[in-house]
Amino acid sequence: MPLGTLLFVTKCGQREASPLSPFAENDYICSININLECMEQYPCENCKFRPHYDRNPKSLMGRFWRWHINFCPGWKQYFTHQTPEKQAELRERYHFEKYKE
């Protein structure tokens, strides 16, 4: 089985059960490939709330996201692992003043 493949069982299909199989007769085995490169990225890069701030900083979701990054450990890790140029861009774009060295 290739690295990054996840197996799970659903009750949606037919499968012949062998005597050694841990699955019931009606279980169906599906596989999903997981892109391991995506797991190395920070979730803040693709946060679903971040575009709300980008579109309209005064919206409820935009204000919530901006408030949240003040104490979010994921944002801190994302922000501190950026280049100084990218940090400066994020500071200006999001009026962010924390984690200055």
C-alpha cells in the first residue's frame, strides 16, 4: 500500500468476506490518497475565515478572524515561520503587531 493511503469501511457496497477478513459481508473498502505535502502547510494559509476579512474586514466573520489571530497558536506558528518580508506584509495587511522580535 503506498505511503499516504488511508483505508476506511462503509456500509455502502458489497464485498465478499473471507474467513480471515475483519469486515462483514456487506462492508466496502475504500481508499483515499492523502497529499502529504498539504499536511506540511499551515492551516492558516487556507483558513476558511481569512477570506471573510480580506473581502470585508468589518463583517462579523472578518472581525472574528482578526480577533482570533491575537491568541491562536496555529497563527503564531504560521506567522513566526514566515520570512521577514512576508511577516511585514502580513503585519500591514492585517494590522498585526504581535510577535515582534
